[in-house]
Amino acid sequence: MGKITGTTSFNRRKFLLNSGWLATGLTVLTACKSVIPVLPTTTNPENEDGLAWLQVLVDGRVRFFCPRMEMGQGAPIGLSQIVAEELNLDQAQIECVTPATNQSPPFKMTVGSESIAVFSEPVSLAAATLREYLRERAAATSGLPVGQLKDAPGGFEAAGRHFFGYGDLISEEAIVLHADDYSSVEQYFNAGKNPYNAVGKRWPSPDIENIVTGKVVYSRDVSLPGMLFGDVVRPPRFGATLIDAKVKAETALSNGQVLVIDVVNNLVGVVSDNPFMLADALEKIEPVWALPKDAPGLDKLDIARYRGNGDFEHTLIDNGNEALVGDAGVQSITANYTTSYMAHAAMEPGAAVASVRKSGVEIWCGCQDPYFIRGRVAALLQRDEGDVIIHPLRMGGGFGGRVLSQPAEEAALLSAHVGRPVRVQWNREAEFQHNYFQPKFSHAIDSGLDETGKIAYWHHDFVSSPIIFGLVPKGLASILDTFVADKGTARGAKPPYAIEHQRLRYSDIRTDTPTGAWRGLGAAPNTFAIESIMDELAFAAGKDPLAFRLAHLVGDGQHIAQLSGVLRQVGDLSGWGRSVAKDRGLGIACATYKDQTHVAVVADVAIDHSERQVNVVKLWCAQNSGLVINPDQVENQVLGNLVWGCGMALKEKLTVSDGIVNERNFDTYEILRHEEAPEVDIKLVDTMQAKPLAVGEAAFAPTVAAIANAAFAASGKRPRSLPFNYDSLYT
């Protein structure tokens, strides 16, 4: 049972009814300090917020309103294990539910590898608080001292004779708990228990069978009584604005097809009772668009444009000694690195069902931030946010591409016009053209080696586009772009190495191409540049690339020790330093993700001259991500990072011409195929650290760089632009 939220925007009794407390048992009411932001929901949870997510049911099970959206990463399983650890339950006794927006106060959007790292503490504290409340209740019921009630599976026991199950200790009243009253409660999750009961175990996903058998309900599977099907004519290029639309004079819409024109919201669409008639109906519509002026021919994201006059918006580090450049005792190395636009390419294109009524609005969709979607839909329909309920569903991939749910907005507008529920289903082409993308990155690094082979100076400039601020409204964007550095664009840009003379500058330039969150944000492009130039410096110094990195990881800090540790471990794991066959090469790279998770990767790359191919044969990865809640889930996340790293290095590239995406499906936007996937060997570093750290995107960045460095070792040709292939290496 759970704690309820107490912001003034929530009616407490209504919230209790929505969460089912009258039929379930104990529900807790407490004040919640979370705020409801206007923009995407970015506020970290307060520790006491977790009480809103738990309920004890009459049969002794616990219902967990998990504040994380499921898109394949398995975070709800890991957080459920923490609940189970505190309450001495097994997996079957946890009912994990994804809450609708009227069943939970707002919580932070599901992004940034934060689900376990950020939410484990409030979930743990809430479950521990609930446990100790129930222990007190058992003491009051039995007349026994609290100290005599020992933990037992699903409850408490006294002197080995009396058992008090959780279900026996609840009633149907709403209980008011104040987190401050339990501020000193013992949290088993944080106590470094050995062994843990649930934490560290390989709990399987409860959804696997339903996914394989097609029983899981995704957005496109939702069906409501009286539901119609809708689609819209989407803009022909980025920035186009609807002026008018009409049905072509020589045609007419079939019976049951309704034309909807909403110039204010830039929408023209069709609603039909037959989904297979939508494409034909859209062909009969003549929209009139106002097109933006053509962008300047000069590439706005070309590093040379900014390097020429030193015009960079943001300086992250500036202790560089310009006098060292050109010093006779310094060997200078200069290189440029680029990465392309990239798409999220989730296997599930977006879809949504909307039901807009006078009494309220309901939306069913897959999204990473249901409260952000609620706010956007409410604004579109000019309704109060309290009138809108979002029912979030499992996603077939997110990767930052489901912070928005454009189909939900389209379905809501269509439903509002026709007065019936409407489902909108994007196809693959719409997903590629009308979502937002990872921006291009263009790097230039000037560096030098002193007479001892150490790095003497490091001047790094790069240019890209906003990522975290990519989705903000235009009026606010102009202010943010001028005064605020986009930390997502700069993620991973600071090298972890000891370099005395260093300068790091960048610009985040907004272009006509919509950009936003993509796996790891700037971490992979920035790490590619850093770890590539480190390899070039090691080669110029005549040093082993692993030894060269270790020599520049100096100091007494924990981060230095842990990053050095994973480098050494991946070296041992891969047999670093051994000889390899002709046209084979080993490459290494490392990174610290979000200043917390340390990863090192070694890649084995083979050059096939007869097939003109670059093949990743094997990847080794050592990762230190703190306390591992579920080894299966963490290993699967690392595996996903390694495989996607191969795709970014060798395959994925999205190009835009005059505001139009050229790659519209997987025949032209290539991702790694099953037969191309390498063998992998993953080592999760044992750690005494009591906190779990970011996992979901950590291994991605060094994987890309390790593959590029291995390609150089195999071919003698340095990849400086991603993606690369055989032809780009040898021409």
C-alpha cells in the first residue's frame, strides 16, 4: 500500500480511489515535496516520495506503483527487488504496476540511466518505513515489545511461535505516516547485508512469456468501444507551417471518413472507421504549407567555421598554455573527428489512443514522461491538467525518443474534433522523418607530447546542437541557447586524464533539424574524439595504448582508482598485448559515465579484404557500476550498449537534405544485424560500494571508440568520421 502525495493539485480521496485502496488494504498518506514542472519532469525524487508508491494488499502482497517507464531496460524489476529486500518478500509477492498519472504524483522522466541510481534510495526508505510501521502495529496488536518481533518472510515472528503476516496487520483506513518519524529507520538495502535476500539475485522478467506470445499490450494494441482510426498529413519538411487544406476537387472522402483541419495546431488529418482506408483518404487532401527559408549553404556544425575566429559559446576548462604550441620540445598532434545525425530506430513505431470527452481526457501511449505528455495535451486542448489522464504502456524501445509522444497529441486533437476515441499509428517512415534526432558532432583537438612521452597540452573544441534543451519551445529556446550551456551536448567531454595545460570549448547551435535526447546524449561522440586522440598520442609516443592511458590516470581519487581498475581488468580479460593475425587488431577505450560509472572496453576487429568489410569479432567489457541489484538486467544492458556501439561505429547514419530525412527505413538507415553481432565477454566489477550507479548507457561510449582504435590497429588507417567502413578506411 502506499503513501499518497499531498500537493494541492491532488484530491487525496480521489487519488486513493484511483489507486484502489478501498479494495486493497493499507494506504499511506504523507506530504510529497515533488513539484510539477512546466517542461519535462526533471525534479529528482525526495526520499519521502517513495511512500506514495507502495500499498499492502489484504493477502499480504505489496503493490508497487513503479515510478519508472518500462522500455526493455528492466528497471521495475530491480526496484521491486529493493522493495522485496526491505519487506522480506519474494518475487511472487510484489505486484509491480505502472501508474497512470492520476494514481501517482509526478515523478522524474525515465532517462539518463537514473532509474536505479536515483530511485533506489526513496524506494528503499519507503519500504523500510512501511516495514517498521507494520512492526509497531504487530507489537500493538500482540502486546509484545517491538524488539521481540523479528523479521520473517512476509511478516514478523516472536519467539519462533507467533507469526504476524502483513495482511493480518492492515485495515481499510488510510494511514498517515510522516517520513520524519522514521528518519532513523534501518534500510537493509543500504546496510551492506551479506547475503542479501533479493538484491543481487537474478530475478527473471515477469513479462518475457507474454512478450514472446504477443500478450503484452503496446500502444497500438489498445482498443476502446466506439474507437475510430486517424492519421494526419505531416509537414513535408522541418519547419513547415499549415495554412489551409481541402479535399481535391476531383475526389471525395468515402462514407465514414471525416476531414479534420486545425490550422492553429498545424494539423490536417482524417478519421475513419476503417484503418485501411486512411492512406487513400490522405492522398485526396491538398494541404497548403508555408515553408521556411532555405538554410545557409554553409554547414552550421562545421568546426572549422568556429575555429577560425575562436567563437565558442561555452568554455568548460581553460588553463591552457598557448606558448607550448609550437615549442621545439613538444611533438604536436592535431586531428578532427565527426559523427553524424542518428535516429532512435526503436523497433516499435509510436502509437496512441485518445478519448476526449467533456468529462475528461484519457490517453494510452508509450512515453518516457507521462506528466510531460499530460501537460502538452492539456495545453493543446486548452484543458486543465487535472482533466487529463495518461495511461503509460510498455515501449518497444525508447532511447530518449519517447520523451515526446507525437501520436498522442495527434490522436487527442482528432478525438476532440470528432467526439469519439481515436487511435493514431505512426509507420516507420513517419518515425524517421518526424521524430527528433541525435545531432551531428564536429571535434578538433590539438595536443602535444613532451620529451618524456607525456601529454604536454590539450586544446579541444567542438560544435553540435542542443540535446537536453532540444525540445523546449522556441521562445524559451532563444533564451536558453544564449545564456545556458547544454550539459547533454557536453556530456563526457572532459577527459579523465591528468593534463596540466588544457582548454575545452564548445558551441551548441540550434539548426532546422530537430534534436533531442538519444542514448548517452553527447557521451559517445565526445568519448570517440577523446579516446581516438589518446590512441593517436600513444602511437606517436611509441607507447602501448593501455599503458599510455594508465600513465595519465594519476592521483589518489576514487575515480582514478576505479577507472584504472577497469582498464587493468579488461586488459587481463582480453589478453591485451598478445600478438594477433594479419589484418586483425585490438583497440581499447575507457570512460566514466556521468562522473560515476567506470567502463573500459577492448575490441577485436578484423579486416576482410575479399569482402571489403570491417568486422567486429569480439568485445570485452569491464564495468564498475556500484552495487548490482540484478546481474541479469545489468549484463543485458551492457550487452545492448556493446551491440549498439558496433552500429554507431560501422552502420548508423542519418542525413538531411532541405529539411527532409533521406533515410526512412531500415533498408537505408542500417543497424547491426544478428549475423554481424560480435562475441562478448562482460565483467561486472565486484565492489563494496553500497550504492548502485548508472548502467543503461555507460558502456556505449567507450565501445564506439574501442572499435575505431581496433580498426586502426588492424589496418593502419585511422577512422576519424563515424560511421566508417572498409571503403572509407582505404580511400
